Amino acid sequence: MGTVDDAIAAVPSPSREALQRVIDIARRLAPDAEEGMSYGMPALRVADKPFVSVVAAAKHLSLFPFSPAAIDTVRADLEGYSLSKGTVRFTAEHPLPDDVVERLLRARLSEIRKPI
């Protein structure tokens, strides 16, 4: 196990499963992702850049794609969720739809992998 897996394992059910679903999607999209730290959070990294992190707080769960622009690509589909510049907040009772997570993470991967 790594830092992301360890962090998720420490979260009680049903929040653990909601966070794990996001990470499972991320790993499917980026099988080359490595576990590490970004901005003090356990995160998956691609090409040595932060890709995604998920964190459990007292009253919500958070997805950090490390990109306000990636969030903007799915903002219209996130009505009813709490958003900030770089965070999408959700709960185990109101999880993020898999297709929205996938589109969000694909947008982030495009940013990471685009040629300079």
C-alpha cells in the first residue's frame, strides 16, 4: 500500500468507499500514476505532477484535481455540490457521478500530458 491507499484505509465506511471509487477511476485512466504527496495531501501523481487527491473532512469529502480549469469543464454537472476554485466537495450519501469524475480527471490528464 502507499500513501493514498493508507489514507483511504483510515476513513470509516461509507466514506471510504466513496473516496475509493474516485481513486479507482483515476487509476483506470492513468495506470502510470504514482502515489505521493502534493500540497501536503496524499495524491496520485502523473509525470511528476499532481493529478488527484481525495480527503475526508468532518462533514464532507473532497476531490482535489489540482486544476480550477479541470473543474470548470464539468461545473455545469456539479449543481448541488459545494465547489471552490480547486475543490469539489461531496458526501458518501451524495457521491459524485462516475461519468463526471471521469470527465474531470480526463481534463486534468490532458493538462498534464499536453506538449509544451
